[in-house]
Amino acid sequence: MFSKVNSVGLFGLNAFPVTVEASISAGQPSFDIVGMPDVAVQESKARIRAVLGQLGLKLLGGKVTVNLAPASVKKIGSMFDLPITMALMLLGGVVEGSFDDTAFIGELSLDGTLAPVNGALGMVLAAAQNGIKRVFLPIDNAKEASVAEGMEIYGAEHITQITDFLQNGTGLAPEPRYIPSERRYRNFEDFADVMGQYGAKKAIETAAAGSHNLLMLGPPGSGKSMLAKRIPSILPRITFEESIETTQIHSVAGLINPSEPLITSRPFRAVSHTASSVGLVGGGSVPRPGEISLAHNGVLFLDELPEFDRRVLETLRQPLENGEITISRASGSVNYPCDVMMVAAMNPCPCGNFGNPLKKCTCSEKQVSAYLNKISQPVLDRIDIQIEIRPVKYDDLAERKPAESSAAIAERVQRARDIQAERYKGTDIKSNSRITSDIIAEVCNLAPDAREMLKAAFDKLGLSARAYDRILKVSRTCADLDGSADILKSHVSQAISFRSLDRKYWNR
């Protein structure tokens, strides 16, 4: 006797089809699962025995073998409980029929209740790509899975609901496709509350418009964290494709809200300086996404940057450059996307007052140098915009004149992003920060006087090739904010002014 049902496996973000095959032969009663199952899958035997007992069913007598095909790929997790149980029920005649276009995903509690699993959206999307039309899974995953277009999603609380439906066609109905309500920005803190800091706000607007990495350096109380917290209020709208990508990562990490399963605003992940390299870039025996991947399509905020372990910061170099992180373990390698806008804030020295015109610095030259050198030059090179935040002037505070609102800034940012979306249509590039070297000359057309200024800056400042390219990309964003097809001298000048901190503080 032989039966088979369809399921889906998951390793990192990599979802793959799995065929669950069950057979019985004469011999001493036994129950074996083969096909490279991990410990969690092997433990499903105990859960399945308990569920069958609760339902008044007995495991078939004889040698029962379950194979998870393809046998060459390791199967990890508890999502195979339901498909294995359904294969055994099909083998024993409890349910009948053909399930070629149907997949089962879910963990079972001992009483037959279906427990939610991580990564449901990615698994359902993979099932759809492999010809599956109908998926049965836990009710808590149903709304998330319904985002997949063209699929019939059945969410069940108990396994008996599935068996009754398959036997009689009653008791379950397809989950309506989830359509999120439009997100509003009113819950975000507004730039209208920020007095003064005009240069900083312009730099932040430019960073948001081109998804450029940003470093804010200044004394305590100058407003670095306050400015960073308002960045979500001016970020461009997230596209549906970006929303799906981001949701898949958060689903794998188990961070999805079942009532609002689709992430419809760009992430803003504020990371403590106590974070380990695994917490920041991901890892574990079964590689999980780190904060940089959870911030994909959004902002990764690192406050008190020099307080991070230097080795942890160095792990950011490759993912910031490539927009993805590869985590290799004995069980396999996983790629997680991490196309982020990194925003960092720091004091200029241990006491925080180096360069502060209002307070005297109490640090020695050696202490200042050691503090700043916690940030390596390769990391600095990957930060497109570096700005100094000065304490707010008394006149700005006393005047209490209403500042420009986040809504007005967000409108300009969105227009610039729309220009970029049209420019890079048909490519993998989403923003100016990701312009590749093969097209940079084509998309960054410099006016003659702008070209002369950039050449003079390159020679005088001794810029690296990476710094040159980043100034060019920031100049392109400044031009987009002005609606200019060509990069003008004023745009290059502004981009160069955003690269002054490494010369002022690190090359003293």
C-alpha cells in the first residue's frame, strides 16, 4: 500500500516542494521517517501517534515508512506534522481522493490542534510556483498565506476540520484574499516639531530620497536620536513587491502579526549597541535573519555607533555593499536580502564634547583618537552622507516658528523615488544608492562645471574610487530632488559637503 501528499519545506528564505510518501509492508510494527529529517521532524512521530490516539485511530500495523522527497535535501521544522498525518490517513482509507494540486502545511499539538508555523507566506508562494492550487494550514497562518494570488487557502483550527472537509466538503471555506488598509503617517513623530537643524534635515531628506547610508555626529543633546526617530515619517511608500519580500523575512523570524500579516510600511529597526554579530547579521544552527535583514527595504538605526563591538561593525561591510548576506552553516547556506538605509549616530569623543562650541571637551587627544578609530575607514567609506549635528541655537528654540512638516518632505522624497523607479525600470536597482558601475556614467550625466568641480575635489581631497562613486550617486539624488535631468554644480557641491566628517575628525 502506498500514498503521497504534497507539502513545502523551508530553509531560511528558500522554500522548496516536498512530497510526503507513505507505505506499509508486512513485518514487525514500526514507524520510520526517512529523507534527511532533522530532530524536529523525527519527533513528529510521537506527536502523530498521540493525535491518532486522540482521534480513536491506530497507527497502521506493520512496517510504516514515510519518505520526505527529495531525499537529498535536509528537512527542518515541525511543518511536516500535518502532511505526514494526512499521508497516513490516506494510506489507511480515512480520507480518499487525489491531492495532486493540494498541499498540507502545519504543526500538530497532541490533541490534534494545528499550531502556526513560521514562513507560511514563502512556502505558499513556492507551492503556487509548483502547480499547487489549494493549501491547508493552521488558521493563524491563513490570512498571511491568502496574500498569495490565485490560491485557495483553507485555515483550520483542528485536523478533524480538514478530514471532515475532505470527506464531506463541509466545515471549511477558502480564506478571503487579504487586502491591507492603506497606512497613514499620522502615528509617526513629525519633523514639524524639530526647531532649527536645517542642514541636518536636508541631509536626511537626501538620504531618504536615494536610500543612502547616513552618519550623524554631534554632542549629547544635539538631537541626533530625535531626528532619526522621525525618518520613518518621510520614507517613500513601500511597493507591493517590497511588501511581500519584507513580510517573508519577518515571517521566517516569527514576527508576523496574524491580524495584519502583510507589512505595509518600511521597517525601522533600532539596534542596541549590545547586539552580537549573530543578532545583527543573522545566524544560528538553522540560520535566522538578523536585524539588517529585518530592516530590508527600510532603515537600520545604530545609535552610539562606537559603542558597538568593532568586530560586529566589520560584519556589516559586505552586506552594506551587496545588499544581501550569506550565512553558511554545516546544514547549508542561506541568502537573506538586506537592502537597507543604514542610519548611525555617535558622539565625537567619550565625553561627547569634542568640537562642541558650547562646552569644553575633557578627553585627551589619545582618547579622542581611540574613540573615533573604533569606526574603521572601510565602514566609513560605505556611509554616503556624513553630517555634523550642532546644538540647537537659542533663537530657534525661543522663536517656536513651525517647521516644515514631514508630509511636505515626504512628498518631495516620493517624487524623487518615482523618478528613480522610472529610470531603473526593468533592472534590479531600486534607488540611486544601488547604481552599478556599468551604468553610473550613463545615469549620472554631469554638467561641464559640475564635472570640473568633482575633478578638483577628487584631486584636492584624495578621494578613493568608492568615495568618488558615492559622491556621484548622492549628486544624482540631489538632482532628482530638484527635478533636474543633469547633475549641476550645486548638486555636486552639496554631495561633497556631505562627505566632510572623515576628513575633519578621522584624518586630523
